[in-house]
Amino acid sequence: MVFLVTTQVMELWFTVLVHEWETAARALREDELPRALDALRRSRRELDALNASWLPLAGLTPAQFNSYRGALGEGSGFQSAMYRRLEFLLGEKSAAMLVPHRGTPRAHAELEKALHEPGLYDEALRFLARRGHPVPPSVLDRDLSRRYEPSEQVEAVWAEIYRGDQRGEEVRLGEALTDVGELVWRWRNDHLTATRRAMGSKQGTGGSAGVAWLEKRAAKSVFPELWTARGNV
């Protein structure tokens, strides 16, 4: 019961976060930074609530988890279309991630559309470019259907911003995105910890790689240059 309720609560928070980040991305595209910052601030509180959803699961013993794991069947987080849209907005894109949704045409079509659209970070970098920052064409014109890869030139852009007015709008944008990145990283690590406690290194539900896959996810930074740029300020 606790597992089913918790995952349903998470699904609702995914829906809210997708709405907030799409709102922020659209505001950045329209050069309305205050509206984007408002949406990012709201999402920070919502991420706190999402992360708290792990608390009921954190104390499950392996035997308690096993008692209802069979009822999950082939169910897996891979099958959550809303979670996949959330990851796409964060720049974690891959056409392979559409495969689990082929059986649900509407969700598949929405995800395929999202796969080829700019993510939240893409819109932030385009916003900075329109303000005169030297974001390279290789980033601005990249294949949006592929995972975002870090750029030394983007790192230099953020480093220059952070050397400037600490009360400036662009620093506030950087910090709002960093808050989001940090809380997403915490969510991934809480997911990893809860999984380790409940099932160790067993294969995940639905045939997923379980802990091994989660470890790779937890090792990645969201909006990477916002973190690496700090060493150059």
C-alpha cells in the first residue's frame, strides 16, 4: 500500500514540475525573466515535497519490499511518461526512452514532440545569447533530440556572469537553476538509497538495471556548467 500511494504522489508532483518548468522555459523564450524566476522558485518548493515522498519508503526492509514486489509485475519508472517529460526538460534525452511508451500512442506522440523541443537549460542559454553572452553556435544549434553535453565555452559564460553583479538578474537565474539542479540530484540520490535498502543489487522492476542504473544517474550533475563554473570565479 505505502509503495503504491507514494509512487502515485510522486507522479502528481512530476506533473506539477513539468508544468512549472515548461512555464519557465516559455517565459525565457519570451524574454520574461521575472516570470521564469517565479516558476523556478515554485518548483524548488515542489521539489522539496517530491523529495519528502521517499521518507515512507526509506524504512522498508528487503522482506517487506519483497512481500509486494511481485504485484508490480513489469511496472517500472521507465513507464512513467510524465517522469520522462521531466527528464527531457532537464536535458536528459534519448530516442530510446520513447520505446517503453509505444503501447500508448498519445503519450508516445507527446514525448516524441518533447524530444525535439528545447529543454529548460536550452532556453536559458538562448536567453543569455540574446543578451549578448558568447554562447557558441554548436550549443545553440545542437540536435535537441540528444542529451545535453557540457561545453567549456558555456562554462566560461557562467563564470563571467558570476564574477559580475551578485544581485543581477543573470546571477539570480543561475542560482535558481542551480537550486533546481541540486534538488533533482538529491531526488536521484534518495531514489538510489531507498532502492539499495529495499533490494540491494537485484535487477530492477520491469527488467531495469536497478542500482547500477541509478548509480550512473546519481553521478551526473544537472545543468553541469553551473557547477563547474564555480571553480573559475
